[in-house]
Amino acid sequence: MLIAHAENDWDIPDSHSDILFQAFLERQLPPLDIPTDVLAMSKQDWEMVEGQQKARQQKRDEILKSTMLVNFGRVDEFSENGRKVVLVKTLEGGHDYLGVQEGLQDIIGRTFFAIDNSLLS
């Protein structure tokens, strides 16, 4: 699954793609069980929540690969049940020109198809 969005999209905020990607990632993380009445939480409850947060961050660091591309943007990816989930956030491309953004097709090809990367250099 590919989610691609330009940060300079004035029609749809790029935060929408972040939220969608996080929804897919959330399913891969250990649960976070916070009691409904946080004011009544004991020290033990807080320690439990802190442990859950650490476990979630550790799993996130383990499965999420993030690559910054200078003057282009960022690629975040992980696998879910043998399926790749990829978020490409470009710096430019606006709303209507993301698909022709230089480099996006290369990322799609390298990520989803068996391409000899030496041919792309």
C-alpha cells in the first residue's frame, strides 16, 4: 500500500496522510490500556502505562524504517502481514502534481517491483 502526499498540498492537509499511515501502524503495536479515570490512577497504574508506552516505542523502532531524502522528503515504511505499507511525504508536488514529482516513480519502482537498482543510477 502506498500513501503519497506533498507537504505543500493546500487542498488537503498532509496531516491526513500521517493519520492514515499511523492507523495502519497502530495495528502492529502492543496495546496501550489507559484507565478511563486518569485522576484516580495509582503509581502502579502509571508504571504500567509507562511500560506499555516503552514497549510500543521499542516495537515501533523495530518495524518502522524511515529514510530522509535531501531536497525531496521522507519515506516511512513497515510490513504488515507480508504487505508493505509505505508513506512518501514529498516537500513539493502540491495537490495535482504529486504523481509527476521527480523521484516518486523511482521510489514506487524500487519499493514494489523487482528492479535492478543499478539501472536507475
